[in-house]
Amino acid sequence: MDGILNLHKPQGWTSHDVVARVRRLTRIRRVGHSGTLDPMATGVLLVCLGRATRIAEYLMAGRKRYRAVVCLGISTDSHDADGQVTATAPVTAGRAEVQAALSHFCGSINQVPPMVSAIKQNGQPLYKLARRGITVKRAARPVEIYELTLTDWSFPQFTLELSTSPGTYVRALARDLGQQLGCGAHLSALTRLSSGDFGLDQAIELEQLAAAVDKGEWHHLVLPLDAGLRDFPACTLEEQESRRVRSGRPLAAELITAPTDQLCRAYAGHDKRLLALLKFDDDAQLWRPHKVFHPL
């Protein structure tokens, strides 16, 4: 079984917990996720089965959309509700001041990752250092916030909906908003509404998957492997070319009509099965197999 499960991660579960649960339910060994969600967060978590684990990097590259609840006046060490309170302050900002502050965080910004994160420094995940009470300087990283909208005001909390590039930390955004307003803030709730083309309205619950497994009817819940690759152009190969690709050999440039500046999905003409992702070699003027999903 090769494909993608669009799951609705429950609150309190780590992404690793979800992967382990799916592995136990389906009895498939090769299971992974694309795009970690913190335990307090809910929403879209894409879980890859079998050969689909090889496309996780492309799933992670998609835009993310979130609904976030920010609480003013309280700062925590993790910048979310799961952390320890580090400071409190009176809140004088109102809705208008928050709305004005949001304008500073739209577009291309530099963001300092939280200490409680999986980013590695000198080979060590930051969260492991944080557990030992060690704080290190982190370099700011460029991220993109495409949309940032205040959708609800319930002082001292407010709700945002935002669309971001991969690698954006919403709890770091809450931290920075609190600093901008002078009162501190933390993220009190987070839901991932979409990841790339996969939305929460199509996500399935873990209990739904478990019930389907019990009935032997879970396979229809699995999206095809290429559901996460549809931004790439596609080509269909004849039998001879299919065999070349499956054995790892390149194809002449003229055999494929597709833009050469991105990967190309290669399908077998006889059964329409996705065989590989091809990458164009400018120097040799050849399409080379980049990832082969059904080798000889």
C-alpha cells in the first residue's frame, strides 16, 4: 500500500504518536509524516505510507494555512500554552493596536525559531538543550506570511487566520506580536487548516481510520501517491521508455515535452501507473530518473 492519509491530528498527540498509531493499525512498516505539528495543535497532518514516504519533502514544501488563537499579557518559555509562564504584563492594547501591529508581520520577514523546536544546532535538537535549561543564540530565518487576518476579538485573546511558507513558527509569531505590543503573548490554540492542496474538510479522524481497518475497508481512505505531486508536469511513456526509467537509465530530451526547470511525473502508458520523477540534466541534455517508485 503506497499513498497518503490526510489525517486530523487530535490535540495532545505528537506527530510521532500519530505515525505510530497508523503503523499499528495498518501493519505497514514504512510510515512517516510530512510537516510536524506540536502536541497542542490540531488539524491536517499528512501521513505517508510505503513508497509515499519518498515524496514527503514535496508535501512539506506546500503552503500552510492556520487558525491561531493568541493570548496577550502572558509569555511562556515555549511561546505556547504548553510552556511555563515566564512573564506577565498588563495589556493596554486594543483591537486597533493589534490590527496595526499585524501589518509588521505580513510578507517576507525574518523569524527567530523557538528554543523548543526540532531545529538542530551543532547536531543537537534545540528542544533537547531547552530541556536541560540551556538557551543558545539562534539565527533568524526568512519566512513568508502571505495572508494574516484578524477574524475574532475576545480580549485578551484574538483569533488569526494566516497562510505561510513551510518552516514558519506560528508560536514565534505570537511571541513577536506580544513584543511588538509591549505586553508579551503566547499561542493558546492552533489548527492547521490546510497543507498544500490537502484541507481539513477532507481530513479523516484516527477513530474513523481505526473503524475502517476493523471492517477491512480502510484502503479507500488512502489517497494515491501522486496526489502530492500534481504541481509537477506529467508525461506518459511507451513500454520501452518505461523499462529504461525503471532500470534507472536516462531518456533523450526530445522524448518528453515538459518544462526542464522542474521535476516531471512519468507514467506508464499501459497501466497509467506512476513510475518515477524525472529530472532534466542540462549538461547532458537528458531526462534522468530522480526517484523511481516501481523499479525492475
